[in-house]
Amino acid sequence: MTEHSRLSRNLRRQPKQQRGKERVEKILDAAAAVFDEVGYEAATTHLIAAKAGTAIGSLYQFFPDKAAIFHAMELRHVDRVKAMWAQTNRPEIIQLPLRQTIHTLVTAVAEIFEHPVSRVVFVQFFLARNIFQSIDESMTQEAIDFTASIFQQKNSTLSKAQCSLLAEVCVHSSNAVILSALRNRDRQYRQQLMQQIENLLVSYLEPYIGDERSPDVMKVMKCPHCRSEKLSKNGYRRSKQCYLCKECGKQFVQ
């Protein structure tokens, strides 16, 4: 089921023309801005209509109240998250070295929260869970199961229980940093916090699914001095291949 069909199923009146669909999207984006500015309790349909630049009667054609608007926002966020899971749970991503896999996942998550609707829904889940109709703790468990499946694929020697434990730590710790980032008004600082998630996860996961431990991941030669992968062969020493790092200029033996 597509994002628009899921939304339409919960609307008072389903928009048939493109103009109507665009108006619904505009209302949802406006609602996200209002909820972000004044909070869910203080928000009103009149404030949302004004922010969307539409008449209140036009808003009521699609949504009976602000609860229905927020519910539609939930569905839009869920669709985005599940689409991201489908796009990242692919062999060509999982078989990358650990840092590149984590970088791909963290980047995909950060892109979701560039959308105001997803940003507001995520923050409100931790501040006002009673207003939610579709999202509950089961979605967090789905995220843990998704992450555990990636760990299992990266290192098949880990048990299912080990993967689940690692995934639970990663999901909850990442959520805590994401929440702190999204509640900060400084966009640059938010981006810096999101970037630190990658370092956090790689450091934690290295002993379990690092490139030296994962039998299913292609090994990548790195300079032991600066960790660069830009190397060139530089003769032999005692029958062992020597390498020259193009970044730091140092030599080492395989």
C-alpha cells in the first residue's frame, strides 16, 4: 500500500484531483510546523489552516480535527521508515565494511528526519505518547528486529540472541541521540549530533561485527597508521608484500 493510499483511507474526503492531494500534503506540513512551534495541546485547526494558507472549511473537508491530522502524520512517517528499511536491507549494503554499512544506515535515517512531519512525530512519541493512534512500542521492536537481521547477515557466527541484544542497544542509544538532536533549534548542531551516531555505533559494534571478525564481509586493506584505504604495492620484504600509504606516506608490511 502506497503512502498516499494509506493517508486517503483515513481522510474524511479523499482528494481525487492533484490539487486536492497537494492541499492535504500542505496541511500536514503546516500541522508539523504548528505542533513544533506551540506543541500539540496548544495547536488548533485554525492555526494549522492559517499556516497552510487555506480556509478552515477547506481543512475540514479532509480532516475532522487535529487528532485526525496527527494520525495522518503518523502514517506518513511509518511509510517513510518502512521504505527506508526496504532500501537499505540489501546485500550490496550489508556486505560493505562495517563503517560504510553504518554510514549508509545513519544517512538514510537522517534523511527521514529532514522531513518536518517525521521530525515532529518522532519527538512527540517521547513527549506525548497518548496522542498516537498507530505508532507504539511495536515499531521500536520492528526497528530492533530489522537491525538484528543486518547484524546476523554481517556475521553469521553470532547467535540470534546476541544480534537482538546488540540491536536493542544500538536502537535505543541512537534514539536518545536523535531525540536530543531533533529538539535542538541549531540545525548545524543537530547535524553534528547525528554524525556522532555513526562513530558511536561503529565503536560499539567493532568487536562483534567488525571487518576482522565478519566472515561474510570482504576485507579491505587499510594503513595501520592513518586507516586510509589509498594504498599502493611497494615491493616485498622477507617474502611479504609491502605497501605505501598515499595519504601519510608511511610503509608497512601486510
